[in-house]
Amino acid sequence: MVTVTTRQARLRRILIWSIGAVVLTVIATVTFSLLAGPAWWRPVLEWLPAYLVPPYSTADLPPLALTALAAAALVVAAGRRVASRLRTRPGPDEIEAGPPEESAGSGRRMLLQRMGTWGLVLGLVLAAGGLAYITGSMEAPREEPVVTTYTQAVERLGSAKIEVRMDAIHTLRRLAQDSQRDRVTTVDVMATYVREHESMSKARSLGQPATDVQMALTVLGSVYDAANTELGHDWVCVCDLARIRVPGADLSGLNLGTAVLTRADLRGARLSGANLDHADLSGADLHGAYLNSTDLSYAVLFTADLGGAHLNGADLSGADLFEANLRKADLSSADLSGVDLFNADLRGADLRGADLRGANLSGADLRGADLRKAILRGADLKGANLTGADLTGADLKGAKTGGETR
């Protein structure tokens, strides 16, 4: 008789050791995670595909099932291979007893080899299918949370609680920075929010706007300055903020170039260092506003009220200040080259060292203005009223004056 005791014992030992190794690994992992905390396994989870990390969503189930089947098929195939190799090696008892029946042994070996081969093929097919599924559906799961979050954030903007609205604004800011698809839409929503909610805030005269409105303005003026956006710092806020009432708002250093701010109430607002080039501020109330070193080049300030505004060092080159009120404004060292100041009110304005080359000052009221060391080369002063103006050290070379100039 042929003895198979040694072979069976060897297979049982392999099976027992394999199960024991798996159980010990699981126990050791759980114990270590409880003692050491999550810090050690977090890098491992980050290395794994997202669908293998709990909690699982419905979209994670297909690739998770394919991965599990592939792993099971590969394990079974590997086990069959090992078993097949062990069965081809006769034990000591089998050597003494002589060779087994050739036909039965050969049939069993062929069957085990075929099962192992097909198991490997099935595991590889399932693994490839899992990878193809993940690759094909990678974009969809990324966009789905964005849409949901965007919708929820817009809904929360209508909450009666300011804390909820602030959280929604922060969410929209993140979306505007991260989502190319929703960027412009998010900015439009924020601009609409400012237009609609500033009237509800009942801001005090020369006070400050409501916290949520201030935050929304800050988002509008800074959202595209993030380094991770494809448009970078060259993008400007093409947003409609016409007729907003936010006196005392802090817009310092913000990027609001080309923004529409017609008839906006910005009295006492802080706009120092802001970018407002090509912005439309026609009819805006900027009385007493702080515009130090602000970029207002080619801005439209038609009939705007800038009385008592702080514009020292500001860039107003090429700006339209037709009939603007600049009474007692501080324009010292400002760049006013090529500015249209036709019929502008500059009574008592501080224009010391200002660059007014080629500026149109025809019909302007400059009574009592301080023009010491101002550059007025090629400026049009026809019909301007310079009564009581101080022109000490002013450069008037090529300036155009007429019989109506006083």
C-alpha cells in the first residue's frame, strides 16, 4: 500500500501556518493602531487607492468587489500551484513503497495545474477590470462632491444665521479657487449676495458693513490671486457691484480691476493699494475714502465724489474725472498724467508734486489749490480758475492757457 500520511501532514501544516500568520498579522495591526494612534497608518491609507479606504460609498463598491475577487483568485491560484508542486514530490514513505499509479497521479497534477493557471488568468483579468473601472470613473467622483457642495453653499447663503452664511462664503471661496468649472459662477453669486445683503445690513454712516458682506467683498477681490489658479495674478474681478452701499468697507490691496462700481457708496472706505484700473466708478461716493497708492489708471470716475479723499501717491493716469468732486482731496505726488479733469472741482486740493502732464484741466475750479512743484507740462488750463492757487515751483512749460484762465 502507498502511504500518503507525510504529504497530507505537510499540506495541513502549510494551511495552518498560513491562517495563523494572517490572524496574527490582523491582531498585531489592530493592537499597534490602538496603542500608537492613527499617525502611523495614515501614510499607508494615503498610499492606498481611495476606494479601499473606509468609509465606502456606493461608487466604491464595484472596484472594491473586483479587487476582492482578484485577490481571492490570486490566493487560490497560488495555493493550487504550491499544492501541485508538493504533490509531485514523493515523501519518504512513498519512495519506499514505490512509484504511484502513473495515470491517476498525472491526472491530478494536470487538473491542479490547469486550475492554478485559470485562477491566475482570472485574477489578472479582474485586477485589470478594476483598474479600467477606476480610471474611467476617476473624474466623475471628483466633480460630484463639488456640485453638491456648491448647491448646499448657495442654499446656506439665505440662512438667517450669520454663522451659517459665513461658512457658506468660505466654502464658495474655496470652490472659486479650486473649481475651474464653477469659478465665474461662484464670483457672480458672491457679487449678487453683496448687492442684495448690503441694504439689509443697515450699515451706519461711515461705519463698517456687516461681517458677511465684508467677507464677500474680500473674496471677490482676492479669490483669483491664489497661486494654484491657472489665471494667477493677471485675472481681475469682472463683477457687477453697482449701487452697493458699503461705507467704511476695507478693500485694501484687493484686485477689483474692471469691476462695475457705478454709484457705489464707498464713503470712508479703505482702498489703499487696491487695484481699480479700468474700474467703472462713475457717480460713486468716495468721500473721505483712503486711496493711498491705489491703482486707478484709466478708471472711469465721471462725476464721482472724491471730496476729502486720500489719494496721495495714487496712479490716476488716463482716468476720466469729468466734473468729479475733488474738493480738499489729498493728491500729493499722485500720477494724474493725461487725466480728464474737465469742470472738476479741485478747490483747496493738495496737488503738491503731482504729475499733471497733458492733463485736461479746462474749466476746472482750482481756487486755493496747492500746486507747489506740480508738473503741468502741456496741461490744458483754458478756462481754469486758479484764484488763490499756490504755483510755487510748478512746471508750466507748454501749458495751454487762454483769456478765460484766471
